[in-house]
Amino acid sequence: MKLPKVGITCYPNQGGSGVVASELGLHLARRGCEIHFISSSLPFRLRGYEDQIFYHQVDSPSYPVFLNSPYTLSLATVMSEVALQYGLDILHVHYAIPHAASAYLARQMLAGRLDLKVVTTLHGTDITLVGQEPSFRPITRFMIQESDAVTAVSGFLREETIRYFDCRPDIQVIPNFVDARNFKPLDPGARRRYGQPDERILIHASNFRKVKNPSAVIEVFARVAAEIPSRLLLVGDGPEAINVRADVQRRGLQDRVEYLGHANNLEGILPHADLLLLPSAHESFGLVALEAMACGVIPLATARGGVGEFVQDGINGFLRDPDDLDGMASAALHVLRDESLRQHLAEEARRDAAGDFGVSCVVKSYLDLYDGLVQSRSA
Ligand code: GMT
């Protein structure tokens, strides 16, 4: 199989879709593909120089008549220029809005000169929240229909997309993945960086948007902390963080909560925890739960959405309704009080994360998808 040249566009800041796009690009490059990231800044998980990886910045010029700079158009221009200059085979966009629209424009601009194939990966809120805004719905449907291939990160998201947009059924499920060589448990005997030796460590990592239900994180932690010595690590930042801090203060939990802010080395933090709290209103996949599992950290996650496609309740983690605060607190206490149960679940979690959701399986699915598109072109 001839390795394709791939352009990748994503949101470069915190967020699961940017993580998936960056990790995919890195692993494709390590397999020999030439990868061109095209985005407004360097995606945060691309930390240093890597062979076969190129980065093309998209600027958004402002002009007095613009209310907002039309980034979608600047992105389409850079996409078409990079595709032509480097002879790209595939433009793979992560998060439909507005990246799939720019890719569509770039492909049209190149018609007759380059047969560029557009792959759109749907990640979640591009469909479940933003894509359902009346002003975005028709164009989101159009972008899905016009892409050469569409993938969704879970069966749940695929079904939601088809149901809501009444669109093409050939959306392929390619799940999120984790590099289990980077995300791994602490070495036996290694010292924990956080908390006292007798404390249980809970962790929440997100972009602190309402959909992440951060108030439930604090409520569940407060109930756990009332019963056993414990500490909560909060990783990330976002619009709800200010309310979270106020809530922690109001409950007098400030000495038991650590704010770690944005972190581009989650694999260095997660293994120090025992339990991940992810009580989102819904989660199309829930990448951080998979990353936690690979580190032997037990996920206590939302039952709404696609997390149940890799977390099995009571086997390798826990699933609860996001409103079920009693259920979440009692599951947390149950496993944190029983060390042999915690260890057993942690081993199951690690094994399940590294299997079907490991790098090799998932990167191969994307490569096969690209190959099919390139073959269809030569045919
Ligand atoms: O979770 C977020 O708020 C970020 C968002 C994103 O697009 O960056 O994450 C979505 O994509 C991730 C990667 O595919 C999924 O693991 C998350 O479940 C999904 N978020 C939601 O569905 C809320």
C-alpha cells in the first residue's frame, strides 16, 4: 500500500477532538505518512519536532467591515495551497464545524487540478450541540453529505447523526484510541506526587464546560471526602471553572482540591489517581476515561452517550446517570474502600483500553479508510 499524504485540521487548543487529531497525525507520521497540520496554532499535543510532520498556520486577517474575521475562508485558502504544493491525497478534518466547510471549498477550488479526498470525523458536540443550532443544522447536514467519507467516534454518535440529520448511513465508527506505552500505571513502588499516603486521589480533567457537569464532580467529591481521606485533582480550565472554585470554597474543601490548570502532559498526572470522575450530561466517547483506564485509573463516568461502548459497569469501571449523585458517590466509596476490588478493576481497565482501543487497531482503520479513497480515485 502506498502511504498517503494527509492534511489534518483540528481545533488546536484543549479538547478531545484536537487530541485525537494530533495523536493520529503523530502515529501516521511514525508509520511513514507525510502529515501536514493546517490550523490556527500548533495543536497542543504536538510538543516538539517530529520527522514527517509539517505545520501550516492559518491567519485570520481583520478588516473594519468584518464583524468577525472569516476564518473558514482563510482556512480553505491555506488548505488548497498546501494540498496543491505538497500533492496531498487526503484532507482529514476533525470536528465538522467549520472545518468540513473549508475542506469542501478547498476541494472545489482544486477541481480539475488535484483529486483531493475529504474525510470528516465527527467528534460529539459538533453534532449533539452546535450542529443542532437552527442556523447550523442545514450546513452541517450538507457537509456530512458532501464529504468523501465520514467517521464518528462511537456507535452512539453515528446513530445520533443519522437520526437527527436524516443523512447518509455509511458513517464508519472509528473510536478514540490511547497510546498505552505513554499512558500507563505508575511503576511499582513509585511515589505518588499528590496527596498524603493515606489519601485516595480522585481526578477530573476537562474543558470545564456545562456539558461536563462539573458541579456533580464537586458534589460527589464532597460526599466521598466526608467519609474517607481523599483529595481531588482538577485538570483543565474553561467557563465553569469560576463556579467550581466558588463551590469548593463554599463547602470548605479548598485544602483538599488541587487546581492543575491546562496540562499538556496528562499522562504524567493521571497515573497518580485512583478514580476518574466524568459525570457529563452526555459524552460521545469520553477520551479521558479511556486514557485513565490505560493508566489503571478507574472511570466513574456518565451512562449517557458512547462511554458504555468501552466501560463496562462493575467490570472495568462504573457508569451512572449524570443526575444520580447518590449512585456516583456510593460507587466511588465502594471501590475506594476496597483495595483488592480497586486493583482488580484497574487491571481490567488497563487491559481493555490497550486492546481494541490501542493505537495499532485504530490507526490501521484510518489507514484502510484512506487507502480505499485513494484506490477509488485511481479506479
Ligand atoms: O469533550 C469536549 O468538550 C471536547 C470535545 C472536542 O471536540 O474537542 O470532545 C468530543 O470529542 C472527543 C474526541 O473524539 C470525545 O472523546 C468527547 O466525548 C467529545 N465530547 C462530547 O461529546 C461532550
